Amino acid sequence: MIALADNLPLVRLPDRRAVRFERAWLERAVAEAADHAGYSRWWLAPHVAESVTSYLEREFEDNVIASQCLRTLVSSVLQVIGYPDVARGFRLPEPPVRISLTALAESAGTGFELAFFQQLDRALREAISTRAARIEFCDLADCVKRLRRARAWRKECDQLRNEIVAHVRGQASRLRRRRTLDLELT
């Protein structure tokens, strides 16, 4: 038997891809269903996600769970705690796309900002071409320090960070076309 990270199964999506299960992804989906049912900032969303995560960690024996089975599991929990309206609206969205800005900076080479921005544009176009509603850009501070060849944060790092953020926002709004897209830069 193969031991999976955090003892959690992979999630098999309808298109047959297998992705890592993430509690935050599930929590956002539950919160969105609750919001659609009229419960703004629903305080139970983290608890429902934790309950399902705990079950998958401790009780679920397979290495992969079909997304439809995960949806049924979450809906069952919501029904049991008395929120059938949230259960009816629950959908498991496409998982978020993660883009490591540090990896892009490394592949562009130290100090080559133009190559970095070209790779960033390519990664953003690819991410937007998926059905994902959320794109997460990771390692912004480390990326900026690599591109500026700085061991510690300097004033010129602020300028580049702001340029990257503005660039991502501009490109995303230009490319996203008729759908909601959440962006997160960390």
C-alpha cells in the first residue's frame, strides 16, 4: 500500500485527473454553498470541512476518492447537521491552480525580469484556460528577492512586487472573459 501525504486520499475529478485533497478547497466550496443558501460568512463551513477531512484521514481506506463520492459525503454531513438547503447547493469546484512565482523566477534566471514576465504570462494563460475559478500565486516575496538578487528586502523590492501584482491583475482581467476568477498572491 502507498502512504499518501497527510494520510488523505487523492480526489479523482470527472475528467479522470487525480488531485491532492485540500481542506481549504473544501471549506471554500462549503462556504460558497452556504452563501448561496443565504448564510453569509457561515461559521460552520470550517467545522464541516474539518469533519470531512478527519473522516478521510482516519476512516477512509482507499487512496483515491471520486469527486462525486466526496460531494455525497459532504452533502450527507450537511444533511445530518440540519442544513439540507446548503447540501442541495453544494458543488465541488475545480481545484485551484497554483503557480509558484519562485519557480518562474528560477527558470527565467537571476535578474532576467523580462523572461520572468513572459513566463508569468504563459502560466497565467494556461491557468485561465482551465475551468478553475481560483488561481493562487505563491512565493511572491521570495520571487522578488531572487529577481532583485537581494538577500533581504530592500526598497527596490517594493517596486517590483507592486509591478508583479499590477501585471497579474491586468492580465487576469484582460484574459478571464465572462467568468468570475479569484486571484490570490502570497
